[in-house]
Amino acid sequence: MRRDGEAHLSERRALFPALSPRTVREVWMPLFKKKTAAILDDLAPRGRADLVRDYAMPVSAEALKLITGLTNMDAAEMDRVSQGMIDGCANYAGDPEVEARCHDCTASIDAHIAEMMPGLRARPDMSALSVMDQAGLGPDRLSANVKLIISGGQNEPRDAIAGAAWAVMTHGDVRDAATGGTLGWDAVFSEYARWISPIGMSPREVARADTVAGVDLVPGQRVFLMFGSANRDEDVFDQPDRFDPWRDSSAAIPFGAGPHFCAGAAASKALIAGVALPMLFDRLPGLRLAGDAPFGGWAFRGPLSVPVAWD
């Protein structure tokens, strides 16, 4: 995230084998389905749950454990370290407690990496840790890039899974079409990611002087790029505040754009649209809301809880 040009591109090349569409399709998708099925097997007899805590969180975490190579980290810890780093990145007020939690989370990740590396070197696989190590990236780059993957690969899919499920349950026409096969789950996910961007904002530092919409930008200034605002631009989308999976959402930028376009976009789409949403509605008959689903956040936005029940 803090590199550009060849320095950035060389590390993306090193990581690409772990996140390529082919690897996602042939390696990760079967494992995503297996892990999600096990979570649903445990969940189904209960009849009630919080989709954020009991489904979306472990589904996202189990997928991320596979992709990163940190299979020695449990789902709750994966969720904790991701949230701790996100809070640390957004700690613009310099709260010492938030900073301390962030450092504790990054230390946990480093300890888990150190524990996994001997086995991954003896038995290489397609995980991010393994392919970057095989490409010759040093320990500092392995650590930095795995932390980046975790900060962008846990909370955001978690929030998108639970949030998109809530959107489907509150829009009967969408539910009928998606579960009936006349509307693809990929369209549901793409529209949800436009409508309620899981990453709503990204900070950047101005590199060169410019003027945008009458505002002078000076090198060294910090600016916030509002993905959530762009994705509801009324000059681009008709009735942008309406959830409409039948619309053309290709102009939306929930995964960013340009050289820093999200490297994990294919994996995210496969997990959410190909596995988590269709399996959820297929395995839990009569799935319905069982209370209010409050949303929170703006830099990172999603449901805080989604209470549900099923037959």
C-alpha cells in the first residue's frame, strides 16, 4: 500500500500466484465450500444466530487462514488482529490504548508467521506466505504483506456477507430471484458492495500540487478518498441510494482502481458470491430477520449484528 511503480509491481507479481483467478477457482473454492459447509453443519440445528458473529466472521476467517497460510491461527484471533490493525490505521487522534492494541495484534501475526514458516518451507503450497517466500521476499516483506492481506481480507468480507444477506432478506423480489436462479449471486454482491461499500474511505498523501474541483492540493497534505461517495454518485448511477442488483454496477469502485486495485478481489467475489451467500440461503430454510440490524462505521462500514432465525 505504501509503494508505487516497480517496487509495488514486483511485490504484486510475487503475491499473484496465491490470488490469481485460476488459483481461486482450482485451489481455494473447493476449500471455501468445505469450511463453510462445516460451519453451517454446526449452525443449522440451533435455529437462531447472529449472522455477523456466528456465520460471516468464521467463514471469512477460515478462508483468510487458508489464503494467508496462517492455518495455526483460530478464527476469533484472525478477527481480533484484523480489527486491531484497522483501528490502529484509523487512530488519527493518537489514542495510546488503540495504538497498544494494534501493536499487540501485529505481534500476534508475526508470532504465527514464525511458527508456520518451517512447515511451509518443507511443504510449499499456494498460500500467500509460501508463494512470497518462494519468490524471495524477505521476512519484513512477508510480514508487511500478510498484515495488509489480513487488514483487507477479514472484516470487509465478514461485513459484506452479513450485510448482503440482510439486504436480500429485506428485499423480497431480490430474494425470490436470487434463490430461484433468475438473478446471479455475483450481481447481488456487486450491487451490495456499491450500495454499502465495506471500505468507504482510504487516506492518501498528496504527492504533487494540483487543483481538484476548485480545491488546491499541496504536497504533504492528507486527503480522504471516499469510495462510498463515488459508489453513490448520482451522475453515474440512477437512484444511487436504492439497492438494485439488476443495475449495471460496473462503474463502481468498491475494490479501488488502478495499480492498487485490490489483489484479493477474485477471492473475495468467489467466497461471498460463489459460496457464503448461496450456501447460507440453501442450507437454512425460512431464513429471516429476528430483530434490528444496526450498521456502524464509515471508513469501514457494515452491520454490527444481524439476528436471524430459520425453520
